[in-house]
Amino acid sequence: MEINLTPLLPAAEVVLTALTVLLLDLFLDEGEKGLLAWISALGLVLASALAFFLWGSYEGAFQNTFLLDSFGLFFTQVFLASALLTILCSVEYLRQTAIRAGEYYALILFATLGMMLMAAANDLIIFFLGLETMSIAVYVLTGMWRERSRASEAAMKYFIIGAFATGFLLYGIALVFGATGTTQLSRIAEYLTQPVEHWPVVLLAGVFLLLIGLAFKVAAFPFHFWVPDVYEGAPTPVAAFMAVAVKAAAFAGWARIFLHQMASLDSEWISLVWALAILTMTVGNLLAIAQASVKRMLAYSSIAHAGYLLIGVVAGGEEGSSALLFYFLAYAPMTLGAFAVVMALKEGERDNESYSDFAGLGWKRPFL
């Protein structure tokens, strides 16, 4: 059987770059570690070019469990661009901290690989593998500033809560597989065409657990409580990466599973997602007002944006997918830019996060 590896080219380039960075990190002196950022950036640009040349194609690999279509390619470009900007913003930040450059850049690349798998997954197992690849890398990135107690605390909180979310997802996948006999999304979609009253209870429970797990990952209310502490404790470039790329990956997975392959569920779960969207928007914005830290305010703002994005999920179909794509075009540069300003104000090992640190910024640093 002939295996088509063309859809895997962008992901393979990211893996190759990550391994190259890890290998070179063993031989470069501390003063030369800045070179790793540019090697990582070059690898991401090459991966983006490969994805661009695949644009408009509809190719699958491994019996269509990995499907690279226009939807997956768009999110692939979002992930690659977010990783590139995060790495470029991290160069000076790493010089001022004790974070190891080689491991840091490699983990950014491995997290990006996981996101690419999530966006292109046509199988729940591939989606889960991508999710775990991304999650484990981001857990480590969150706690990489080991001299900072808040970073270690944030990493532990993120890991524990992420493990709960993973448990919900994995149980949901197991129940869906038990009810349908397959993990391939297109085949599950065929099974779901029958009336809901004919579905076994196991299938309903599995779909519900999938929804809960994804709600944790996108930080929808009431599963948002981990976001402020994690964003505040994580290194600022990592918080920016999480706010944009990790959120985009979670929504890409949500759209791939429920908008594209399980669209027949719309009438059954639409009210639940409506409620999640309204509560997430309201709670995120109200709590953002009360924050004294800019990073915590941006964290709650990220929660509110999850509510806005859920409106696209509620809309469903091609219109909903298009709305998600368009929203991320605006959301990604806006959020990365906001975190970049926080990074630019960093002094030594101190993050200037309070509103008083921004006083007079207009005339002190008009460019920012």
C-alpha cells in the first residue's frame, strides 16, 4: 500500500528543526545560544512555505486519519506565525533570565507540532496525540524559569488541571469508540446521522465528556479558573504563546470534531454552547476590570475572547468555521502585540506588570 507523506512535510520540517536545535545546543557556548533562535525561526519559515505550497490541496495520510485541507492549512499558518513571533520576542527575554535557550526553543517547536496534528486530525487518536504533544511541551515551558517560584506553581497548577481535562477527553474518546467501533471522525459522523433517540447512552456520555475536555482547553466558563494564575506565573513569551497558539489549537480541534464531522449534533448541544459563550464573555470581561496586574487582565481578556469564539462554534457549518478563521486573523497579532509590550518593559529579572509601570509610557517610549 502506497503511503502519501506529502501532507506531513510541514510537520516534518518542524520536527527536523527542533532536533537540530537540541543537537546544536550541546555544542554551542553560552554566548552563541542566540543562534538557536534564528535557526528555529528559519525552520518555521520553511515549514510555512511548505504549507503555502500545499494550499488548496485536500490530501490525507495514514488512511485519512491525518487530513490536510484548507482549514488545517490555515491554522497551521497561524501556529507557525505565532511560534515565530514568540521566538523572536523571546531572544532578549531569555538573556535577562536563567531560562535555557536550546530547550526553550525546541519545546516551542514541539508544541507547534502538536498543534499542527490537532488541526489536521481526522481521527480522535491523532487528535489526542497532538494534544498531548502540545500540552506536555507547554507544561514544561510554563515552569522553565526555575528561579521564579510563581513559574513552578503555575506549571504545577497547569499540569494538574490539564491532566483532569485530558482524563475527560480520553474517557470521552473511549466511550465514543465503544459505541461506534471506530475513532475516525468521518466514520463516527456517519454513525451520528441516525436520530439521537436511537443513540446508546454510552455515546451521549462520550460526546458530553469530549465537550467538557475541550471546554477546559479553550478556558470556557466554568473551566477557566486556571488561566489567570498560569498566565501570571509563566514567562511572558510563553503566556503570549498560550493565549494565541494554544487557544487556536483547541478551537481548531473543537471545530474539526464538532463543526466538520459531527455537525448533526448542532440541534442537540447548541443551547449548552450558547450558555457557555454568554457566561464566558460576561465573566471574562467583568473579572478583567478588577485586576491590578496587566498579565492577569490579559488572561481574563483571553477568557472573554474564548466566549466570542464560541459564537462561531454556535453558528456552525461553513459560516461558523469562516468566522473562527477570520477572528483569529485579528486576535493573534493583537494579543501577541499586547504581550510584546509587557515584555519590552521588563527590567532585569522583574516583569513590570502593574498599571503604574505603564504610567507615562506615551511620552517615555512613544513607539510602544
